Amino acid sequence: MTAPQDDLFAESRDAARATAAPLAARMRPATLDEVVGQEHLTGDGAAFRSIVTSGHPVSMILWGPPGTGKTTLARLLATEGHARFEQLSATSAGVKDVRDVLAMAGRRLEEGRGRTVLFLDEIHRFTKAQQDALLPGVEDGIIILVGATTENPFFEVNSPLVSRCTLFRTEQLTPDDVSQVLRRAADDPMRGLGGAPAVEDATLAVLAERVGGDARLALNALEVAARIASGRGLEVIGEGEVEEALQRRIIRYDKAGDRHYDVISAFIKSMRGSDPDAALYWLHTMLDAGEDPEFIARRMIILASEDVGLADPTALQVANDAFAALRVVGLPEAAYALSHAAVYLALAPKSNSIAEAMGRARQAVQDSPAAQVPMHLRSGATAGERRLGHGVGYRYPHDDPKAVMAQQYLPDGVEGAILYVPKALGAERDLADRLEKIDRILGKAPRR
């Protein structure tokens, strides 16, 4: 049987495209050993490497930041498995495109021409219906699906699809990793710049620091910088050309994505951990990236009660004041108030006694669903209620010089429950001392 025209001329078309391809595409690693910064995937004995070198690819999801090699790894999987590589982007492809690839892959299998690796970039952007269209092909082995995503696949990809794929995570490249990639591209005589114009290590280090771990962005910027230098008749690419090519520092942040949750988590944990420097760093990472400042302020209000609590009752007021200042003056001026609050919360003594008390209270309520309000605590506003015993026997605390009267306030069955246990931290230490005296009057057991 004659092979389809698509397959007959695919190699020559690929060669022609490679000649005109941008630097980032030309420098794409041809082997696992050329991949930089993903040793946990490509190192000896790593599960991913074992799958690739076995020649028997499996469906997988590659999850990680942009420019970390997800497309390259997918291509190497196809190459080592002697499979055809098909690529779709979820930003432009639809169900019809998926079905066309499935049909083509099915014909290849039937004609004995091998398997097909379908690389679906930004798979998280596919709708549920579009993702469902992939399931039959994956289940029947018609295609090897490799989905790439920058978002947490457990949130963004359908569970049935995730369960049928092996998950591998790519890690953000370090500046040293990116410098290595750039040096290789600058010197390579066949695929790279071949040393003309030249570029010093210091200049590459500046570029590597500015791209947020994105090797593709770094290579694109290097190529533009080389063209600027050549156009000016320069033999060496300088930092000025790099600055013009790059324009600005890249902040890796997506307000709707996984990075959004990671950074706000780091911000909260830094304040909880009493590190004001880290709190300021993550705060301004979010502000510079355009995060909703009210979202940040609301999280600080939560932390003020959840993690500082009664160890410093003023913390809640400071957090609320920062939120109010934000609404009154807006950004950029409100950054002062937000920074003020972040530092205050980080330095405040910490107590999670309120959060623990809430948990005990909820559990006590769930354990006593039929609990009744004690008769002496019920409303006795009317004569009829009082005849039924409502409010009878209630002791008014202000009749006592200490303003505390010994009587039962919890319902029968949980009357001895201890829900709030103070910490001997900050201002809460004084509250604990006062509570100990109150407990003696109320006849409560020691709090532990």
C-alpha cells in the first residue's frame, strides 16, 4: 500500500521548516542528555527516562512552568518510540481537530505504520466536552496523549483523563540552567549563532536572571539581541542589546492559575512564620504582577484572626485598617498600608487558639445535635414563658462584685466541654490568667 502524501514528504518539509525556524526551535534538544534542568526526569534510573528509552510510550501529562521543556520531552517520547508526532494547541483546536487526529492515528495503526503521539499544548484550556473527546483514543490505545499544562491538572483536567495518564512535573529552570542553554546556543555553529556576534558570560547571566526560568523566552531574546547587534555593526552583544530585546523583567505569575495559589500561599506562610522580608517579597510579587489588592487584603484579615488571634488583638484592627486604606486611596499609594500590615502581622506574636477553638466548637455541635437551651437561659420576656419555667433561676452576673456568676451556660450533655484553650503568648497570656480565675468561679476543669 502506498503511504499517504503526508508521510512521503514529511521529512523534507520538516527540514525546510528547521532552516527557517527561530533559535528556540533550532536549539531544541535532540536527545534526553541535551535536556537541561530536569534531571529528576532525564537522569539515570528516572521513571520518565525509562519510559522514553523503552520505546513503548505511554499517555502522560507534563505539568510545569512555561519554557521548561514540555514540548521537547513530548517530541523525544515520540522519537524514541518511533511514533508520529502530532501537535495541537488547546487555544485554537476543537473537537473536530481531535477527531481528525484520532482518525489518522487509527489508519496508521491499521496499516502497520506505527503509533501516534498527540501532543496537546495547554490542555487545561480544553472544555470538559473537548477533553472527553480524547478519552476513547486514549483508552483504546489509538493515540499516546501527552498533555502539557502550566496549571494544576487535578483542578483543570478531567479526572477520567488524569486517571488514564502518568503525571510528570517539570521544574522551573535556575539562572545557571538558562545560562547553560544560552551559551550552547551562542556557540553552536550549526543550529545556534555560531559565535557571531559574540556574547560574554556576564551578558548571558544578566539575560538568564531576567527571564523567570523560561528557556524559550531567553533564546528568543538572545536571537533578537543578536540581530540588534548585527544591525549596528557590533561584534559583541552587550547588555544594552539584551535590555532592548527583553524590554522588562518577567514576573512569572498568572492571576487565574496555579502560580496565583502558590504565591498567595507563600505570602501567608511567610507572615505566619514571622518572616517580614519574605512577606514583603511575596506581597510585592503579587502587586507588581497585577493581583487584585483586595484579595490580598482579605487574606491578611483572615490571618490576623486565624494565626495571630488573641496573642495580639490589635492585629485584626491593623489588617482591617489596611483594607479600608486600600478602598480609600487605591494603588499605588495603598501599597504603603498593605506593606505596613504585612510587616506588622509577620512580627506579631502568633496564636492559633481561635482556630482550634472553632474546630472544637464545631465538633461539639455535631456531637450534640439534639442539645436544648437550658431553661434558665431561655427567654422569659413574657409571663407565659415564665410560667413554663423559661428564664427562671437565671443569675444576673452584674449582681456579683466580680461580675461572674456560677451557673451552667452549655446545654446538658456538653456542660463540661472545654473549647477554648489559650496560649501563653503575647497579650493572650493576660487573658489566660483572667480565664483561670473565671473558671474557678464557674467550677470548670483546668484547660489543657
